[in-house]
Amino acid sequence: MDHSDIVIIGGGVSGLAAARTLCKAGFSVTVLEARPRLGGRVHTIAEPGFAIRVEAGAEFIHGDLPKTTALLQEAGLSYRAIQGEIWRNKSGKFLQEQDFVENGDLLTKRLQELREDMTVKEFLETYFSGDQHAALRNSVKSFVEGYDAADSSRASALALRDEWTAEEEEQYRPHGGYGNMIEFMEADLLKRGCRIRQSAVVTRVE
């Protein structure tokens, strides 16, 4: 490998942002990404048969986040407040829902009654055992593990309560998907002389 002052392991948003900061400061940087794409949890799919780009990873801007919005503005990308409806595929049928989690009111009630912390898995097994709560358990587990990228057997139930009961912030979507932001960061890094290696799995650091 060519010599670099700094090697960054991981080409997700944090790795790319760090690389941009270091390149601007005059360092030579190499980014190593194990996947054959950049972006990490950002994964915007643009297939010819799709009417719009689809987010398979990060989708929303949660509240007024100055660093994210500043980066979008630098890239010349706009964003909009989220709109729309929630639909779920159940047994081959599309049904409209009011929330991402089954029986959210009951979940909120039990979370607010919680006095001592436990894992989300323990919380569900304690307060929502039985077949009648199977859909709720599955939707909470999917929310924690998919939306928060956390392990339900280790994640805090009190942290879930804080997230679930927090005052709703305005949320936004970048026009055309987050992938446009990743493409901007990649192009900017290459312009600054940063080396980017994809499908480069790091097995040892010395």
C-alpha cells in the first residue's frame, strides 16, 4: 500500500467525515471499507425499475441537526419534512397503521411504570409474555434492532422509554436519499487526494 499519514478503518459517514477533516488539514489519508460500497448504515438503492430511490438503511434526519444540514447545504442537497402514511405487509395484505410498533399505547404505559432498568428482552418477557403479545414483542424487537441498530438482549429498557416517550421532533428526508450525500463526500475526498479502498477487509492492526 502507498504510504499515508493516517488510515481510517470504515467508510461509513463517520469515517468519511473524519477523512474530510483530516484531508482539509493537510494529511494524506487512506480509507479502508470492508464492503464493496461506502456509506455504512446509509444504503440508498437506485434500481431502474424503481420509481424513486429506496432507503435500505438510514432514512431520516431526526430534528434540527446542524452538522448534517450543513453538510447537505455544502453538497447543494435539499431536504423536506416527512409526510406520508404507515403501511405494513401482514400475511400478504397491505394494512394501514398509526405507528411502527403494535399496541404502542400499552407499551408506553408499561414503560412509564418501570422503576428499575432491565434489558429490552427482559422487559418484553416480563410484561408481554404469551401468544397474545407476540406481535408487540416482534415489533419492539424489530424497532430496537433495526431502527436503533441495538441488541435487544443488551439494550436498556429505560433508554427505550426515553426515546419512545420523548417529545416528537420534526423529522426530515434528504431529497433523492442519503446516498447523494455519500456520493458528494466520496467525490470531495477523491478530489483532495484521499485514497479509498473498498472490499478491503482489515484483519490486523500493527
